[in-house]
Amino acid sequence: MRKLLCLLLFLGTCMLSACSYDSETAAKNGDVINMNGPVYNFHRFERFLDNIEAKEAAYVRIANYTPEGNPTLYNLSFDGSVFNLEIDLSKNKDLGDSPAKVNMTCSELISEEGQQLFTYTLEGCQQDSTVESFTILSIMKEQVEDHEH
């Protein structure tokens, strides 16, 4: 019930702020949806992880929403050996002077288990001439109790 209430509250906020890519659209598109706390469609991310483990090509989109309802889309693909990440800010109304899209290639995806969270981070990411890590998803353990990690 709490999750449904959060989702309804978020949808109402988006309608008032005229979101250009709301969570309903993201769900219809099959995205993993991170609502700045609750994560929906996590099973799609698990399928992505299974394909990575099998060294098979895979794709997933993660729609991350700020508390204000602005989306940042992570289009993540795996070709069997490297990860390609496109960070799409084009639907974020508070974009400012930031580039609308940023692309990077990463060498590995690390999952870490903390006391309360599972965190998924891309490592060895090349963007321009810098190498960095980039966290793509954090999910509360209580949300994935029934899932194997």
C-alpha cells in the first residue's frame, strides 16, 4: 500500500510539474524505475544481470527520478565484453548548461551489498580522457528480499 501511495503521489507531482517522461511512460517502455527510493521493474535489471553473467549481449534502461520528478535516463548496453552507457538528461527540465547526453564505455559492473542497500556501479568508465566509476542503481534490501544476489 505504501508503494502505491508513493507512486500516486509522484504521478500527481509530475502532472503538476509537466514531466516530459513520467513513470507511467517509463513503465510502458519497460524501464527499471528508480523513484529516489522505491525501485520498480527490478526483475528487468535482474534479467540484464543474468545475460551479463552468461556473457550475452543485453540492454536495459534505468529511469532515475529526482524528488522533483525530473528524469535522468541511463541507457545501458553490454556487448559481451564491455558496457556502453548513455546518460540522457534531455527530458530533465532543470538541465541548465549540462550536455543533454553523455556517453561512456565501462569495463565492468560491480555489485556491492551494504547493510541496507545493494549498489550497482560501473567501473573503468572512459569519458573523454578521464576514467571513473559511476553508480547506476541502488536498491533497498527490503525491496529484493525474494531475489537471489
